Amino acid sequence: MESYDENIYLPSVSVDAVIFSFQNGELKVLLREYRGGLKRYGLPGGFVGMREDIDAAAYRVVHEAVGVKGVPLFQFHTFGSMQRYHRETMAAFLYANNIPYTNEHWILKRFISVGYYALADFSKVTITPGHESESCDWYDVSQLPEMLWDHTDIVIKAIEALREDIDSKLLSVNLLPEYFTMGELQLLYESIMGKTYIRSGFQRKMLSLGILERVEKKSTGQAYRSPYLYRFMPKA
Amino acid sequence: MESYDENIYLPSVSVDAVIFSFQNGELKVLLREYRGGLKRYGLPGGFVGMREDIDAAAYRVVHEAVGVKGVPLFQFHTFGSMQRYHRETMAAFLYANNIPYTNEHWILKRFISVGYYALADFSKVTITPGHESESCDWYDVSQLPEMLWDHTDIVIKAIEALREDIDSKLLSVNLLPEYFTMGELQLLYESIMGKTYIRSGFQRKMLSLGILERVEKKSTGQAYRSPYLYRFMPKA
């Protein structure tokens, strides 16, 4: 069994991760259902080791909570309002994980949480619920279940951060096949930005970013009617 | 005397602020010299009250450390590597502030720090060193003195964040007089971005942002040779 003894983890600090993926034209986020008495949803998250960098803690926690490895995490915001503090929920967490309750348990105190987001390639990532989780799965960002603490706010803020960074992040974390059409790229943008684009304007904007390279069409019988294929330019 | 008793502040968490201003064509940052045995420079920063939002803590700490009030702070990054932890420096901090030393003092433990930045109007802001500070003053970002902990890294990361946000942040926090020339705006951009722009290209880029409004020239004898004046458009 996992140990939650005092002096293993840094007091007051947690990390939470918002892992996005793109599937069937929808932006998804990876949530877990907490175990036992909690029976509610939340982000993969956890505590920071006493001598562990917070970035390293985020990678470890994502692996432990939902089995995800090797997906780059980007820190985007730290959540530290008093409103996010619910001692009762943390007491339920202790109970659900068979951690002996004491009035002064460090887990019952106030935490601020450092938020990270990630873009995962749905076809390559495997998810496995960790010891604190009943299950984990992908959920449409437009239909999130009720979540514990301020985790809904954390997802909303992560979407804002992703929207601001989209041009650079899509280049570094490709969610599309190596070769894709402008229409496929537009669908991805639309699912992340939560709005539709006019085709001609979208194409012009994308080409002006200087991150796309048009490649030869494959020679098929129907080549004359098939759309152009693109790929992201290799980094300089 | 300020109290540093346990249970007043949240363990493990601090806030630090990088306050920029623009003066004589140079980007400046507000630093303080620590008191007593430390005799070194650092950012205005401090601890988070046990029941205080981290944003509120940042505003309070900036006021206490350097006397600055009413300047909007933007959270940009949280610093949490193990390398920033120097118990010896914190011991010197205790000594410099006449705080009784104990081996287990909470201040001697590891902290992560939530970083905020601000853009202050040099002509409107008054600075006053707080009780932990020997002095405080504006320093050229290109000539920073040696700083404690990872504060040089925090300034560098804040400049990166400011550069990414510059178009929107200059609109919300005006560092120029109400009416300004394109040349004055270019100088401000150049000092923040750390590079020079070609005049015609800069003007075209600025006008394309849709945030500037050209105003009537003042009627002076030399109006025919004076440059156009602009102002930031009022928010919609």
C-alpha cells in the first residue's frame, strides 16, 4: 500500500494535470473516478515529494494516477484561492484510501495546486487507473461530469491556456497523422477553439504561420479531386 | 515587529513579484536590498497567510516589501525545483530579521514560489523599502545585480512572459502618456523585446493589431513636421 506518512510529501502543495486528446472531431479530457466513499470525478493529481521538483512530481503523478507516460506537460497556472479548500472532501479521501484519520493529518490542511496541461495523441496513449482511482476515461470537454474541488475551473483555465498557445503547441505535439488535409487541421482547431472558421480564411491564416509544408499528393486514380496533404515543418 | 510565528503562514509556499517599469528608454525592474547579514538583492516577495488567497498575498507582499499599491499583478509561473532551496540563506534571513533560530523553523524548510509580474507607470508609482529591506530601487534588466536564490531566473522568465503577452498587456497597463508617437511606442517595444524594429514594419504591425487610434495633431506652428499622435483605443 502507498504511504501517506507525514515527511514524505511537501505540505500545502499539490499538482493537477489536464490531459487533452482529440478524437472523432471532439476535444477530450482525461478524468478519473475516485475510489470508495468519494465516488466523484477529478483530474489526475497528487502530492509533491519532499525533495522532488514540482515538474517531476507532475510526471510521476500522471503516471501513478492514470498510467500515462511520455506525454509532455506544460505548467499553466497555480490555483491558490481559499475557496478551493474543503476539509470534508479530504477527510473522505482519507477514508476512501484507508488512511488512518487524525485531526491534524497533513492531508486535511489547505493545498495550493500547480496546474499542468498536456496534449496526448489518442491513438498512442494507454490509460490505466491507479490505486486511488476506481476508473479513468476520456470525457468531452463540453460534457464534463461533476468534479471534486475546483477541478472544473482548472479544466476551463487549461482550455484558455491551450487556446493561447495553440499554434506553437500543435507544432510540438502533433495530434494529427503525419500527413493531413487542411480540413482535418481545421476540425482540430475548431474543437479546441470552440468555434467554426471560414475555410478560405482558416487556410490563409495557417499558411501564414509558416509551420506547414505542402506535400505531393499520392498518385491515386482520383488524385485530381483529392485535397492537398500537409505536414508540420521539421523544427529548424 | 512583524511576527513570523508558525501557523500564521502556509508552509512551503511563497510569492515573488517582478515589477517592471519603463524609464528613459530602458526596461527596469524593482529590486530590494535585504537587511543585515544578507546584504544582497532580491525581488519583493514573502509568505502566504494561512487563510489568504495567493493572489491577495502577492498584492499584500508587494505593498509591504516595496510600498507599491494598485499595480495589477499577473501570475506567470511557479518555481518549484529543488535547486532553489538554500537552507543557509534562509538561516541568514532569520538572523537578519532577529527571528529566533530553531533547527526546525518553518522558514528553513523548502519553498516553492508563485511568480507574478507587473507593469508599473514609473511616473505614478512610489517605492518605499519595507521592514525586511535595507533599500529598494529600479535596476536595468540588462544590468541586474547578484540576487539571492533563483531570483535572476524568475526575472528572466518574467521577461519571457511579458514578451508573449506584450500586445494585450500594454493595452491594459499603459506605460506611455495618453497621447504618444509611433516612435515612442516603438522605443517601449524595443526595450521590452530586447531587439530593434524597422520603422515601417513596426508601424504596420501595430496598426494591424487594431488597438491604436490616431488622434488629431495639436495645432502648433510646426504641425506640418510633427509626427502623428496615437492613443490606445478605449476597451469595447
